[in-house]
Amino acid sequence: MPLEQINEVILHAAGQWWVYPVLLVFFFVDGFAMIAPSETLIVALAAYWRHSGQPNLWLLGATALVGAMAGDNMAYYLGRKIGTDRWKWMRRPRVQKVFGWARHELDKRGAVLIFTARYIPWGRVAVNYVSGSTGFRHRTFFWLDAFACLTWVGYSIGIGLLASSFPWLHHNPLLSVAVAVAFAVVLGIGLDHAITVFHRWRDTVDARKAAAEAAAEHERERLLNPHAPADDYAPRDRGVGAPRETTRATGD
């Protein structure tokens, strides 16, 4: 099929009413069983809009928002009911590693993680399941996820419009979509890396804070009992983020 005919078929399909129900199902499923990054579909359709005015960007955004939120909350519900090892794909080492990462980060900074994970395809699925399995408060999850999904939709549409705005793409919708999706993938990789660096930085900050608190606690104990051996008040190393304990000498 010639390239022009492919362009015409896709542009025609983008303006049909049934596109939105299909998209709704796609965005919904992506929240708990990721097949393909759904943001690439938003980016592609936003790029097509520049050429034909279809699909309606407001309807596209609303469909993506409702579908993404419904999918995320379904994953939360499944995580609460079945945990994170019921199905075979969940028990794969790589998937369990992602679940472990999500569980570790959620315990320390839940709000930041739920927001940033929406921009990481596999990350958001893992965080959604772990939020439910660990009993994270659903009302808090719902509103954090709603804000994350809203910004994610705006970001995805914006990438599609920006990447398809170059003059040399105005008469080639397919090339425009390819450039927009490639741009989104590259930007997504960069964003993924930036988020990873941010979380590692926060881990370092938390570790330093924990060490400072342990040192301050040790100093307080030493001042309260100046005649006791110093080793009696040394905090036990229980790992970053673990509760700290001190051993107090009883004396005679």
C-alpha cells in the first residue's frame, strides 16, 4: 500500500468515534498489565492531530486520564487482594527486582514515588501493585495518582505537538508520528535516568541523616551517663532506614 494511502487510512481512523473506547481499554490495561508504553500512543495521536485536527485533543486527554487512573487503581486493588507473586509473570527475577525497588522506595517516600513512577512504564505497574499489597492508604494513593496521571497526559500530548511542529513534517503525517514517538522515547529514557538519579540522591541524603541522628543520640546518652563505657551507648548498625537501638549499661 502506498505511503499516501496509509496516511489517509490512519488519519481517517483517528477521527472515528470508536477510537476513544478502544483507547480507554488500552490505557486501562496499561495500568496493571503493561503491553506497550501507552504514552507513545498519546504522542502519536497528538502528532496526527496537527495534520487533520483529529482526534479531538480534549477527548483524547480525558480518555487517557480516565483510563490511566482506572488501570492504576485496578493494579492497587489487585495488589491488595493477590499480592505481588500470584501470577507467573510476577515471579520472574526481573519483575521481582522491580517490585522490591518499589517496596523499598514506597516505604521511604510514597508521595514522590507514586508521582514519578507514572512516567516509568514498568515502574508505575510495580508501584501500583506494591501500594495495594503494603496497605498504603487508598485515598492518598488515589489523589496522588490522579495528579500524576493529569500531568502525564499533558506531558505526552505536549511532546506529540512539539515534535510534530517542524515545518518539514507538515506534509508527512507518518514521518511526523515517527519523529514524535522517537523524541518521546529518548526523552523518556532521559527522564527515567533523571528519576533514578534523584531517588539515589535521596537515599544518600537519608543515609547521612540517619547517621547524624545516630551520632546525636549516642552523644546524648554519653552526656547523661558520663562515667559509662562509650561502647555501651554505640548504636547498633541495622541498615539504612531501620529502627535504631542503644544498649544502656545497668550498673550496680
